[in-house]
Amino acid sequence: MSIEASFSLFDKGSSPALRPQLRVQASLFHTHTHTHTHRFNFPLRRKGFTLIELLVVIAIISLLVSILLPSLQAAKSLAQELVCTANLKQIGVAWHLYLIDNDDTFPKRVNNMQWFYGGKHPAIINEDIIDKDYMLKYRPLNPYADMLLQNESGIGLFRCPVDRAIISPGQPSITKGYDTYDYYGNCYMMNHNLLKFLGSALKLNEVEILESRLILAGDCQWYFSLSGKWHDANFHNYDDRVGMVFLDGHARFVQLILDETIPTDYSFSPYEPEEVEEE
């Protein structure tokens, strides 16, 4: 409706004295309504990300990821090391229970006892043993680790949390591509110096080394490092550190570098080294 038509309506129904005032009010109302309607006829503009802003956000996220990933990886490695240490401590407790029941005497080194002292039984290696009479029929430490003598379902206690196949550079893997636990039934190799092959079995009272120094078992890389065999079983993959449990029951990680001199704070031999007399 035009302003003129509005005025005519007000003129017909109002007294002559009020018509000028009503004309002014009608004019103001029409102007306000027109302005209000006109104001919202323009479409609203929605602000979004520009390409530069998007690239800045991506750069910030990438920077945060690069900062946090090493910390997350370090935390994961530490957690795996703690699990491995806990496994070894429990193996140490199981060995002490075994020794109490067996007159403080270690088993003899027969039928791959350094691997078969505990763990999953039978393992894949059992299928590779041609002479079945030579094959160990049970794993003697299993009952002391709250397991059956034969345990086909496996047990986490004897499995390193970062278990994998043992790699042999330039040669077929000695675990035939299987994880070490699946092949041997055990990731933690026994110190074979405590398992005498000839003569009578080793007794605790024959040990000359402090129990806190004598290594009982550990990540199998220790054997390859000491024997100079280039097999890669560095499951934890940093600083040549391997988990070890000692005869007194404590467990920790030690650095063991291939072909290097063994530090004096631990020993694989139960006997004190013979002193060489100077001439």
C-alpha cells in the first residue's frame, strides 16, 4: 500500500483536527517499515577458511605431531620394557621355587633346556626334532609359574612384549620366520652356564659369584652377543640393551654389545675368574 492510500484511509475515518498528526505518524510508520524490509533483502555472507588459513592450520597440526610422536614412542618403549622386566622377575621367582623343591639344584643341560625350561609346550621347534626321544617331554619351570607341564595355549610370562623372529643376516632365520616365542615357546634364554652338561648338576652352594651379579636368564640376544654370532634378536632395538633377571631375583636392562668385554657388575659364569699369577 502506498503512502498516499494510507493517508486517504486516515483522512476518511478521523476528525479534521487529528488528520495532520495522523498523517505524520503514518508517514513515519511507512518509512520505518520500508527501511526495515530493505535492510534484510541483502543476502548474508558466510565467512569460511581461506586457503592460507587452512595451510597454517595444517602446518600447526604437523608441528604438534612431530613434537608429540617421539614422546609417545618413548613412552611406548618404556611400557614394553616394564612389561619385560616384570616377566623376568616372575621367572626369577619361579626358579627360586623350583630350587627349593629340588634340593637347590639346577636341571642339567639336556634337550635344549636353555630354551625348554619353561614356556609354551609343544612349540614349533618340537616338530623339527627328528629324534623324538631327545625331545623334552615337559618344561620343568611351568608348574612354578602357575601353568601346566604341557601348555598348548601358550603363556604371556615367557613372551617378550616386542617379540619377533630372530634375524640372521645373509642366512635363513633360525626361527624360520616365526616369532621367537612361537618357535621356541620362550623368548627368555636361560644362562646355559648354570645348566651343566657333564657331571653332576650345579648346586647353589657351588656358586661363587654374588647372586646379585649372576645372570639367570634374559632376552636371547645376550647369547648371540657373547658367542659372537651375528643373529639379530635385539627386540627392544635401542642401545643394545637386553632385559636380564639375576639369581637374587632382581631384573633390569643391561647394555651388552657384540664382542665387547663384559662389565664387572654382572657375570654369566657362576665361578670367580681364576687369578693369573704374574711372573
